[in-house]
Amino acid sequence: MLSVLDQHWREHLYEMDYLQQGINLRAMGQRDPLTEWQREGFDMFEAMMGRIEDDFVRYVFHLQVVVEEQPQPQLRDVRYSAAEDPVQGAGAIRTAGRSTVAGPAPAPPAAPAAAPAGPARAGPGGPQPRSSSPCG
């Protein structure tokens, strides 16, 4: 990518030198050489940036990624080391957990405290204001 940028930059500098040599002829055509230099130099710079973008996109789209595959290690003498009768289901897991030597199984978590059976209801006269209300 840097070589593309460098090549286009050098070409731009050569074009600017060429523009500098002929810019004084613009004064003969009743045009301000400085504004012509700035305008044409900017146009040339924009054209250079467009060519760099085009070349970069062309470079990226033609890029081919080569991935070297790592050789897979050969496994020898591999044996299955699980129990002959594998544990299946939640009941079997609990049964297998009880038969361990580590100790008793932990107690199940306690049930949460009972919540009120429903929303609070207003008395016969409708909702009652709270006595601790800051509004009065």
C-alpha cells in the first residue's frame, strides 16, 4: 500500500512542477496566476487521491490470503475412560451424588417468605391518604 501511495505522490509532484513552469502563461490570458495555481493544484490533488483509492481497492480485492494448515497430531492408544453405564437424567445425577464419599448432600434452599395474597384493598370510603405524606 505504501508503494502505491509513494508512486502516486511522486507523479503528483512531477505534475506540479510541470504546472509551475507554465503557470505564468495564465497572466497573459488575463488570469491571476496564484488563483489558477491553487485551483489547478487542488484539482490535481483530488485526482491523485481518487487514483490512490482506486488502486488501493483494486489491490485489496485481488489480494489472496494463503493459510498454512497445521498438521493434526496423531493420537495413539486412546481409550474411553468413563463409567460403563453413563449417568443419564436428573434422577441419576442425584443418585450418583448421594453415593459419593464426600459427605451428605447439601440441604435444598429454603422457600421464600410468603407474600401477601393480593393487592391491598381500600376501605369502604375509598383510598385513605397516608398520615406521613409530606403533602398534608
